[in-house]
Amino acid sequence: MLSVLSYRTFGRRLGALSSLVECAQVEVFRAAVALIVRPMVLSAQAAAQQRWLWLRQAASVGGDTGELARLQDENRRLRSELRMLKGRFGDAPARKRYPPM
């Protein structure tokens, strides 16, 4: 029983039965987060694989069609990065226009 009561959660020593319940809730929360994050990572990996296969197939066609597909994909990627950067840093502040005098 002493080993269970000396279990630490976030740097805090557990002392009572209610803390054991909190500990169990933290463990359940950790497990739930793991179950949510892992499918997201696997989904992103599968989407990247499909995108890579599609680009390789479009490039193998050659000519203008392959180049157009590559440029469209690069444009989509750059727009996505721009959206993320704007969301993180915000738009550039408007410059004040001062009169010449």
C-alpha cells in the first residue's frame, strides 16, 4: 500500500484515496490521447504515401500534364504553409501613411 501512496503525479505525492482516483483518471486520459493521436499520425502517413504515388504517376505521364500536376501540388503546399504562417504570426500590420509635410 505504501508504494501506491508514494506514487507521484505531476510532482505531487499522492496521499489519500481521492488522489488515487485522480491518478486513475490521468492514466485513462493518457490512454485516450494515445488512441486519438496514433490514428491521426497513421492517417497522415497514408495521405502522404498516396500523394507521393499520385505525383510519381503524374510525372511518369510526362509532358505538360505531369508538369502541371507537379506545379499544382507545389502551389497547394505553399498556400497551406502561408495559411499556417499567417495564423501563427498574423497579417502584416498596416503601415501608417504620413503626409509629406
